[in-house]
Amino acid sequence: MSAVRSVRKGLHLLGSSSLARPASVAGNGASLLPRQLAASPRALRPAASSIAAARPLPRVTSLSAQGGVRYASSAAPSGPVKKTQLYDLHLARGAKMVPFAGYSMPLQYSDLSHVESHKWTREKASLFDVSHMVQHQLSGPGALDLLMKVTPSSLDKLNHNQSTLSCLLEDGTGGIVDDTVITRRTDDSFYFVTNAGRRTEDLAFLQAEIDTYKQAHGPDSLKWEILEDRALVALQGPKAASVLQSLVTPDGANSDLSTLYFGNCRELHLTFPDGTTTPQPLLVSRTGYTGEDGFEISIPTASDATLPAHVTELFLSNPDEVRLAGLAARDSLRLEAGMCLYGSDISTSQTPPGASLTWLVGKERRDPATANFNGASTILPQVASPKTLSQRRVGFTVEKGSPAREGAIIVDLNDESRTQIGVITSGLPSPTLGGTNIAMGYIKNGLHKKGTEVGVLVRNKLRKATVTGMPWVESKFYRPKA
């Protein structure tokens, strides 16, 4: 969307559940699905020859709102709206708070409009509160086996403190339960983050899988912890590394961020202006949901509940380089970078190949004779024969005028009956591209090639759209030089 003309109009960019089941109307915490986060290259070589039944095009379900916010994944959380550890700081900094994924979250701040905040992130550095997301730790001799059952990733190939983007898969169907970033801390210890709006579903899913595993391998085979005593912030933008480096407590080579590459993490202390340091190390992961270089920083609160606020104020001590940013900028940044929002762009209705995310399936895991992850019998034939899929997730550039937003129907320009051939799942005017209307959605297989012109029904008017490669704004992740 362009500049936020009103808060309620601005909230349209948070999406609704066009891909989820009819009851699915709650928000997600915004994890990411960039292809670039894979820990190693994902070969797309066919792994099987059998053909899976094609899935139908996504249904457009009724859109539900609560307090003006469109939710984007599971059923709307019941009970009181929760607050992150930074809630008071958001209010003090002039945030417009909205209910999102069961939490009161900042949409934007009084010092910058949505577009200004978006551009600030692309040019300098923005700090996002993502403490609503769910941080997990899974350890024990069965941790690797359990995670390799519920995801299609080659987690056994990860080095210590290395991450990969992955997804939790339904058993049998191979549908995407949630997207997640998984970090291997040691041989048998993993840290991972899942979406706030999928908390209920994810915890039930993981509990059932863990209980089954323990029944077969003993109660000491796994230890699962929800890290409720940790806040999470994301520092994103081209200035992020220099800002963070100036605050890192010197500790030899470990404190040099030039050796911390995208998809890796490290425990670091920060130094405050008075010379004191953080009482516990912070888990700093070089990753993010904007396409920019940046870091997600997990902050322990067990020994000091005020530490998240103190760390945040430390980052904000140089307002010429770092500003707070909210959900509005977060959503437009991730769409420009071609990243998915759970419940809008992906759901249990899609397998990874069905969501054009075949690269999530590790190349070492594509042999049907040895594949043992959930849904492998459905997913591997789709990997081998993508032409059997009924639809593809693609990007669109839409002609000038009102943007094509989530739920807009895609039709064949040459078909006067306007038969549906797809649906938009995310869409808004791109701030970086001067307001060009961009969108993501699903389209009938065969019409997914770049340059294909289609029609989109926007406010009952037929608008021309062109299938476009993603991302619209190239990612700037920090990697070793070749």
C-alpha cells in the first residue's frame, strides 16, 4: 500500500485467510520464507516418477476482522490480548497499537509514516519487536530424528550454530503446518522460531509428534522447552551491522560481525553507555524478514525483566541511523522481497512444491526409498513431476490504479465468462518501486510463466496483470565472498 491514509486502510496489508480453511482467520507472527535462507543450495532435480493428485485452486474465504486487523493464519485467539515485553516502550514512542496474533502490536509510530518507515529500513536500519513469536528449544538424543520427521530439510547437514528455513509438515498430506527457521546449536540441540498466530496449532502438532516419539524411544529421548522468558527483536537494514558492531562487547574474534554470515548465529554481550554489559549473552542470528541484511536478537529476561527495554533503547540511542518500525512496514518489506505470510500465501492446503517452495525439500531427502518425513509419499511425486500440480505461486505486476489485494480473483483476459484461474494472496503498492502495484498469488499451472498477461478483478473492475519474477527488490543478505 502507499502512504497510510488511515489506520484501518493500512491494516489491509496484514492480510486475511484466503488460503486457509473457512474457520482460519487469525494472525501470524511473520516468520519468513525466502529461498535464500537455505543453509545450502536446494537442488531441484526430480526425485520420483509417480504422479500425485493435483490440488484445487485456493478458495477465497470470508474475511474476518477484529479491531480492524485482518488476521492471517489460525482461528482468532480467545481471551485477553497479550503484551510483549516492550509494550510500554511502544506506547512511550508513539506507536499505534493493534491486536495481531493475540498480541497488542505496533502498526507504525508517530515519527514516520508507513512509506517513510519502509524506506528508512531500505536505506538505514529499523528495529522491529517480534517478541510475540514462539521460541523453542528441542534437545536430547532424539531431537534430530524428530525434526527430520516433521520437516523436509537436511538438518543433519547443518553445522553448529547454522540455520535453515524449513516448514512443519502434516503427516499424510504433507500440508504446511507452519514455516520456521531452525538453528542447530549442537549435535542434539536445536533452537527454532514459529509464528504467533499458529501457536495453538503448532504446539498441539509438536506435542503429538513428541509424545509418539517418546513412546517409542523413552521419556529421556527428547526435551522440549518453550522459551517464554525471552524477548525477540529484529534489527534490519544496511546500517544494521555497523550499528550492532558498535555495541558488541569486545571478545576477540567472536565479537567480529564480519565473520558472522547470513544463516548463522552467535552468543554476544552488548555494552551500555555506562560501561556495563548485558548480564547474559544474547543469541544473535544473522537473518530477517525484509530482504535486507540484519539480525534477530533473542534477549533473556529470567535475571532482568527490563533487559529487552534497555537493549531496545540502546539500539535507538542513535536516531539518525535506527528507528522503530511496525507491522505495516514489515509486511510491505517482506512482500517486495518475495517472502510468504502464513495463512495468506501458504497454509495446510499447500505442500512445499504446491507453494513453489520445492527448495525446502533437501536434495538428500528426495529418494523415495529412504524419505521418512511427513507427507513424503505426496511431496516427492510432486517434486519429480511439477507439471502435475494444479497451480503455481507466482508474482504479479498490476497496472496503475487500485492495488490487487488478498482475495482478488484472477481470470483469463481472453475468456469473456471470467472463469477463475487463480487468486491473489498478498498485494500492495511497492514503496521502493514508487507505488508500482505488486502482488503474489496462485495461478493455474501453465499460465505461470513470466510475461503471461492475465486479468484481476479489483473492485469489480477488470485490471491487467503480468506474471513477474520474485523478488521485486533483490535481497542483500551478507554472505562470504566467492
